[in-house]
Amino acid sequence: MRWSPHPCTLRQLQYVLAVADTRSFRQAASLCGVSQPSLSAQVAQLERALGVALFERTRRRVLATRAGEELLARARAVLREADDLAQAAARLADPFASALRIGVIPTISPYLLPEIAPVLRAEHARLRVVWTEDKTPILVERLHAGDLDAALVALEADLGDVEHEIIGRDPFVLAAPLGHRLGVRTGPATPRELAGTSVLLLDDGHCFREQALAWCSRAHAEELDYRATSLPTLTQMVADGAGVTLLPMLAVATETRRAPLRIRPFAAPAPGRTLALVWRRGAPVAPALRAVAATIRKVHTRIERARRPR
């Protein structure tokens, strides 16, 4: 630990990162709410203090130098820690008084968020949640960069070093068009039945695709060249007779209202995924996130019970 003055301030680090992200001193100044001459002077002062040129400047563009790229990455980490410090102080004063930024994957959001949102508002009236929908790799990158506080994802995906609260198990089911040989059969479906069957899946980047593909490969099913961009598109293609697919149980009630499908559970051990709320290890918002996870878990359990046969 050093006790002498540091050569830079947090505000200067914000300035240089704004320049790096926008590649423009003018846009960076606008982003930071200061005049361009003031920002330029602070960036130049920081470069002199560090003894390193952070940017290559021409009339047409601004690029980070090789040394600048390494130092900017460290500056981003410092600001992320500073943000965590400020959030920790706010949370200690009132853990539910500020907004939480939570990412959610597309194979969960339309089926669970409408049920979650009103319950969260009722149980945590002072807490505001800002939801962001995207594929797992993008959410994980934004989570570790500090752009998100948490993400609602499948725990089986590659998530890095995170803490988590399990929401519940979401089994996969077989979805077939009406009249398909696999659709007219009764009882749980088995991997043997899918051998040689044409299966439609989501496109790359969806963790549900990777989980379904791994199971279909073991069952010797054949993936079609066409890949859907969303579960609604996938189910519509199946209903039109293009093949069969796997669906998360969470999506069945909604998707079967949109398209006529025959749904069959799989015989044990059935494929599935583990829904979880994940966040950066040591994040100051962890107590609030655990409370949010408990509410989501309660809602998911209620949904599960409602779909069980009576």
C-alpha cells in the first residue's frame, strides 16, 4: 500500500476510458459532461504523470497505443472497484434503495419475467430492477465487466468465477408436429426414438442450443441445417412439419398457445437445465441479489406446481 499521492484521479481515468470507448475527444467530453479543452488537458496531464502516451492522435481518429491498451484495461478495473465501493456504501445504508441491472437470456425472459416483475414490485417496493435480454456469452462478458449486477441464466453454461443462487430445475421436453410419429406415441420419449430423426435447434450463441445439441448427439438425432433465432420461430417451424425439437418446460405453456404441438416428457434421466441467478464473486449487491433470487425461486416453484397434473 502506498501513502504518497497517486499520479491520477478517478475522474481522469473516466476521461481516458471515455476517449478509448468513443475514439473521439469531442464525444468523450460530451459523454462526461465537460468541455473538450478541459478533458483534453486532463488526459494530457495524466499522460505526463504516467510518462506514457495513451493515445495516437490524428485529425481523423484517436487510437490507444499498445502501452495505452494495457493501462486502460487496468484503469477499467480500478473504476469497476470504485463503483463497487460506492455501491457497497449505498447498500449498507439501504440495500434495496437503488436499481439492480440484471441480464436474462431469451429462452427465460418471455416466460418468467411477466410472472416475476409484479411479485418483485410487491415484495421489494423500493427496489428497481432494470432487465437486459441477451445471449449468455454477452451477458457473462457484461457481468464481469461490471455493466451488469447479475444475470438469470442456465448454470450449465460457461459462466466464469461467479456466485449464484439456484432458482430451480427446468426439464426439456420433446415437441413434435401433430401427426408426427413421435407425437402420436404415448408415454415418455426415449433417446432411442430420436435416432435418425430430424431435429431443429436454435442458432449459435444460445446456451439452450448447446445443451439440447449435446443430448441430441448422444441420441444420434440429426440436426437440420436451418437454425432458428428464437423459440417462437423454432416452434412455428416444428408445427409446420419441418421436424421435431426440444423445448424447456418453462416455455411450453406459451409456445403451445402459439402453435399446435404434441408435447412429450423424456424418460429419466431427462435432459434439462438449472436456472440460476449469478453475480460477480464479492459483489457488494449480493445481499439484495439473494433476496431477489428467493423471490424468483418462489415464483418458479409456483409455476412448476401449477403445471403438475392433478
